[in-house]
Amino acid sequence: MTDQEAADRLGAKLDTERLGRPLRFYPVAVTTEALALGWARAEGAAEGATVVARQELSGRGRKGPPWTPFPDGGLYFSTVLRPGLPPDGEGLLWLLASLAAADGVAAVSGLEVDMKWPDDILVGGRKIGGVKVSAQLGPGEIASAVVSCRINVGVEESEIPEPLREIATSIRIESGDSPDHSVVLAAILGALERCYDLDVPRLLEDYSARCRTLGQSVRALLLPRGEVMGTATAIDHFGSLVIDVGGRSQVVPVDVLKRLERLN
């Protein structure tokens, strides 16, 4: 099957109006994010343009930690958005991406899926996937953003490195089934398109209802240095985490977060 035939097969499963159209498929990519960013910047890719790869060689999460690749077992894709949000609205895109990934995985697997702010997708407390947002600013707005998603679909327990088995999982491990990648892609893009049309209060409500971080005692390690310790109480209208520190609320935006640790 040629790359174009594979792209056409994936596209045929979609029921979206905008997202995933057009679609490019690569058997191997350094990262789908890099390809989508290049498509957006150099070729002016329209909103919805999507890059899918069977394997990523150097996928990385937020702030650079490597994503363990699973050839043929993982779904890796990136989608171009042109949201026209103000520059301080990037945090909302992290909520959007996480909620869509959680909704899509739940829809195809029947699993109870929730989230750790700002980028982890969880089943039973273990990470089944992650999201990433790379925003490009224009005059007074976010001109474009690439939303990337990595989901462990058909990964077997034995394929997960021993040090990660307590914290990582897959759809196959949790449900006993491995849906076709095209079905998972269609479900997540469909959810992304639906969530994209939500107003901010509804997005915050839907995200907060499934965010495991809220109510937990946490330590937010910040960039370039510093930390905030307290109880995570809310997500604000910019997508930032609100932490109660001895009765005083402190806001942690996604872009200054190095790492979030649970303390209880």
C-alpha cells in the first residue's frame, strides 16, 4: 500500500467536516509535530490538515521528555488549527486536546478515561496517551497551532519497558481489544472537532469534571526555577491550574510548568 493509499484509507473513516482534511500519512517520521509545523509554516496548510505516522523516531512531550515509541502499537498524529485566540489563550488548546483525546479513546474502548493537567490521558491512573500543543503567534493572536496526540493502542504489556509498567498502559491492555488505528484516529478527530466548537465555560466544565488533578495536593515545579505547593482547586478561563497555597490562590500557566507532582 502506498503512503497516499494509506492516507486515503484513514481519511475514508473520518466523519469530520474540517479536521483530518487534508491528511498525509508517513510510515516513519521523526515527529508528526515537525511535519505538521512545516506544512503550516512553509505551505500555509489549512485548518484541519493532519499528519499521521505509523512510527515516530523522536517524539517528545511537553518541555522535552521523550515519548517511548511503539512501532505499529501506537497512534501518532498532529493536526493544524487556526484558532484566532488571543496570545494568552494557548492553555485552552491544551484542555481542548486532552478532552478530545480522552473522549475519543473512551468512545472506541468503553474505558473510563480521565486526565492529569495539562497533557496526560489516563486509564486507572496509568498513562495511555499524551497531547502537546505548539502555538505560533501572529499579530495580536495565535495564528496557528499544531495539536499532537500519541495514544498507546495495541501495545502489549511485555512491550512496555519494565520501569514504565506501573505508570503506562494501552487500550489493548485495559480492554483486551486493539481497535484499528483508523477508528481511534476518527474518534479523536471527531471529538476534537466537537470540542473545538464549545464555548469556554462549557470546555472548562467538561474538562474539570474528568481532571484527576483537581482536589489533589500537588507540587508544581516552574521554569526557570521555583515551585508552588498546595491543593489544586480549579482550572481558570485561560486553561491555567489554580493552586490554593494556605488560603491564597496561585495560578500556574502551562507555559511555565516544568513538572507537576502529586503529593498525596
